[in-house]
Amino acid sequence: MAAEAHSTATLRLTVGDLRVVHPVTVPSGSVRASAVVPALQELVNAVVGAAEAKLGESGTAISCRKGCGACCRQLVPVSRTEAERLLGVIEAMPAKRQQALKERFATAAAAIRAAGLDATAGRADRELSVGYFALGIPCPFLEEESCSIHPERPLVCREYLVTSPAELCAGPQQKGVTPVPVPKVSMAARSLQDDSENWFPLAMLMDWAKTRPRNGVKRTGPEWVQRFLRRLSA
Ligand code: SF4
């Protein structure tokens, strides 16, 4: 079989007060939106890297460390596009691991439904995030307080870093937590496939998978990137 053709372009972005120059490589042909998620992951990594470098100029250190999963009990909003990619990641895992993950997702989803937090439409972000964090539900991907899918973690997880003491992240309402000001490039993924915002809590991934639209539109990789950039600048 012939290798899939790819296209590369160098993006020059101004996001917030950061300037980022970053090459993106995507499939040249017609693909589902989830096929460009790896390129978006790299782009978010570049933006986060620029934010870290800027922070470093002030001599402030990031306190996030491997093995601290306090923030992995927060509501993690994932776009439909990222969700499709994550389902593919899970499907590629050994059956036993898939089963263990599905059980964790089922436990988390039951707690979210019981608290009435599965219905996100029309509710304030703050109300949702405070209510969700109070439940203390670990992300189903969290294992031994580390992310078990670190290279594939959602875009919004990449954007969350703090400079405050790690123990504050576990406190009620996370008082005193100082996040690094990272432009939220991940927001542009929420409406990548449709004009309306389309997201849900990561812990509801398996519930969403049961009713997800399966015949998503196909576009070339460069067209998806152009749509993403339009949403980013909107
Ligand atoms: S996907 Fe990984 S980084 Fe994100 S909340 Fe879950 S465990 Fe944490």
C-alpha cells in the first residue's frame, strides 16, 4: 500500500502576547477531523512551550510534577474531534486494559449523572467546574497519580500548569492556585466540525461514544487546519 501523503506548513501565530512559529504536518488527502489531532497537539505544545519560556524570563518556576494528579480531578472539556481520537487510542489498547478503563469510565459517569452534572448546556463554567471538582472523581486515565495516556492527553490538559504550591491544587475550590497564563488554543477545537460549540466532560467519553455521530465530514488535512485557525482568530 502506498504511504499516505502529508503536507507541511509553517504557522506564524500571535496568541495572546505570545508569538509562535511552528511547522504543522497533516494528511494531504480527505480525512476525518480526528486525523489532524496530532498536529493540534503539537501546536498546543508549542504554545505552552512559548508560555513557559516567557514565564522563565521572570524567574518563576512551574510546580507541576509527574506523580501529582490533583488537577486530574477537574472537569476536562473535550471536543468531539478529540473524543474521536481518544476512542481510537483506547481501541488500540489490549483488551484487559480497555476493560479496566471502561469500568473506571462507568464509575465516573455514574457519579456525574447522580450529581446532575452531565447536562452542561446553558450552565456557567464556574458552576460546573466547582461542582465537578467537589465530587473528587479521578480521571479514568489517571493511574498512580500520573496520566496513563500522557502523549495523547487532551489539549486542555496540556494547557494547565501552575506556579503555586502543588498542595493547593487539591484544596477545596482550589483557592490560591496560580495557573500559568497559557492562551486556550484548545477552545478552537470545540467547533472544528460544526459551527456550534461541541464538548462534554472527558469522563463521559464512553457515554458519548454510544450515541456519537459516525459519519463525520471529511476534508483535506490543510482544510481542517485552516478551519482551526479561523476558529482560533474568531
Ligand atoms: S487525560 Fe491525563 S492529564 Fe488529562 S485529566 Fe486525565 S489523567 Fe489528567
